[in-house]
Amino acid sequence: MKKLPYDFAFGSATASVQVEGAWNEDGKLPSIWDDFCKRKGKIDNGDTVEVSVDHYHRYQEDVDLMAYIGIDHYRFSISWPRVMDESLRPNEKGIAFYTRLLEALLEKGIKPAITLYHWDLPSFLQKQGGWTNPLCAYAFEAYCKLCFSRFSRYCDMWFTMNEPLCISYVSYLWGTHAPGYHSMEKTMKAVHNINLAHGLAVRAFRDAGCKGQIGPCINASYSKPATQDPRDIEAARRDNCYKTDIFTLPVFQGHYPEEILREQKVLRNAPKGDMNIISLPVDMAGLNYYHTDYVKYADNGLGAEGVILDFPMTDMPWTITVDDFPFCIKSFSEQANGIPIYITENGCAYDDVLENDGEVHDIRRIDYLRSHINAALSTLDMGVDLKGYFVWSLLDNFEWSYGYSKRFGLIYVDYMTKRRCLKDSAFFYKEFIENAKQV
Ligand code: GCO
């Protein structure tokens, strides 16, 4: 194996909604995902996040498992409605949970990486329009200030908004995530307020004098044309403009793409001063990658639609496009002006089976992870300042609209008993990290 920078991070990631449970304990208020789960037909199997994998109560066991695997960074998100009440005042019991978790991590020598927003908006803010309302971005600023004041002594790595594409398009246009709307106008409002919220978090971080680094976490897709037909090439360009550049250009370069400004009144009319906040310099950037989309021309407004080409598949079912991963990382790094990059999520879902009361032979996940980690590391030779890699996910967990039907974890969870078992991929990752650190 090639020599890695001495501080290269090997981590794993989760998100509050997906693992914590304890949905109404210790003063936690409802989030839009608590509400969404109650709506008929929104989540496979009628699954809910009420108990999830009970990380809220089992965090110590989970930290011990991380330490056994040898993970040196743990990326998790803070649940906004757990730590703040409707008057934007702190909820001390919720704060105490994260303090316990942070102390447990540091005790084992694991560096925390906090995601400030991984989709659990407090329901009381959704009642005021959620991300379509700029007030939501300013409430987020207040929440970030609280997080920095309470947790920055434990954590020096912060991510602002996780996957802005999902918070806007998937939630306000395609409707498969909470709050489940189908409106382009709402989507564009959400896009802008999410970008603004990111910038407000960066500003609050600097104002609070926090040490360490802060940056966004973007699932930049860098779609490719399905064929060399000029219409498909144009479709891929449009797709990237609307799904990636709409987030990367404002944050890293201080402007929206020209053609989107021409087409979208909401963005054209956004308050002019906002861009100065959105484009405040960041220290690093997180890239979430699962697969590359291939697109062709379609007469559907956007001018592009995805096609499934003949690639191997995971159980999502998502294609496996590992050869495109280095291109994606390189493109992201270039858009981000060469700042340090972390792969903040990468992984796959398979229909894992628990055998012999404790073994999970997830060979396909090992292949997926090995090939993707090596593909990511190959970008170091291309001049990318790659600083780390996080497997999605530490544990099997609640996969949004798919409920518990998709298993992404290095650790298998029996959903009845909540018992944890290391999968073969966890042993693979352990060995991979040990070897990498020895070179
Ligand atoms: C996302 C989220 C994760 C998902 C994972 C698999 O990337 O969509 O950040 O919460 O669980 O990506 O879909």
C-alpha cells in the first residue's frame, strides 16, 4: 500500500435520525422525520424512528466497537430538536447526551466529527415553512452557536449541511423525504436558504473563535452522458448545473450558475448580501459518494433523466461505478479550489444474513469498500489534498424512506434485540486501517 499522510483519517459515519431512537426522551421535540414516519405509505413497511437501533442508550457499546475496529474518526450528527426548544433555548438533557458521547469517544482516542444538520429539522420550524423560509436559516444559526459553545471544546471538525441536494430536491421536489413536497418554487427557496444556513454556520464558527475546521458536506454527483450523442452530453451538463453547481459554486466561488439565475426567479431575487455569507471561506469539504449517474436527454423541463447502464448493482439498487470515483473527487477538489477533501460517506447496502449466531459474510461489501478506498487514495497522485475516508455506515440503521430494509453497516444489528455483530467487512476495515498505519 502507498504511504499515506500521517494524519489521514479512517472513519465511519452515522446520523442522529438513523441510529438514535429515544425520539421523545429527555425533552426531545418532534422532528420532521418523526412526523413523516406517521404519514401512511411514506416509509417502507411502516417503519418508524422511535427506537431505531437505540444508539441513544447503547452509545458506549458502539464506541467500544469503533475502538475495536480501529476507526480513528467518528462522524455523527446532532439532533437539533434534541438540544434546543421552541424558544431556541438549550435543552440541557439533550446536550448532556452528546457530552457523554463526545467524552466516550475521546476516552478511546477517537476524534469526533460533527455534522450540524443531517435532516432532522424541528417540527415547529417546518410549521413556519421549513427551509422555504429564511427564518429557518437564522434559527439554524442560533442552533449552531449553541453547538459551538457547548461542544467545540471536544470537537475540532465540523460539517454544516449534509447533502444539500437531498434537503432541497429530494424533500421539496421529488417528495420522497420529509416534508414530502413537489414544488420547484419551494425547492429553489430551500436551495438558497440551505446555502445561506451553511454560510451562517461558518460565520458563527469564526465569531465564536472555535479552533479546528469547518466545511460543507456535499453529494456532488458529476453525472456523465449515457452516450456520446450531443444531446446527452448537454443533458449531463444541465444535470450537473442543477444538482451540483447550484451548491458548489455559491459556497466555493461566490455565485450561482448563470443559466440557473436566468431560469429561476427565486434565486435571481435572493437578497444580494446573502452571497457574501454563503461564500465565506471554509477549511475543508466533505464529499459523499455512492455512484455516478449516467443521464440522457429528456423533454422534462430539466432536460435530463437518469439511465441504468450495465454496471453491477448493490441492493439499493444502485450501480457500482468505482472507475468514476477518482474523476468525481478530482472535479470536486477543483471546484473547491484545492482545499482539503474528506470522503465523508461511501458504502453500500446488501441483504446481509446473520449466520451461526454471530457471523455475517458480506464479501460484496468488502469488494466495494476495498475498491472504493483504493480509488479514493489514487487521487493523492492526481494532486488532490485528500485527508480522510469515512465508511457509511457504522451500523445497520434506518435508511430513510426504505425504513430498515437496507443494511449499510459494518456492524449488523438484529432489529428485534438490537444486538450488534461485527460483519466480515468490519474485520476487513480493521485490517486495512492497521496496514495503512504501519506503512
Ligand atoms: C445520504 C445520507 C445517509 C444515507 C446514505 C445511504 O447520503 O443519503 O447522508 O444518511 O443513509 O447516503 O443512502
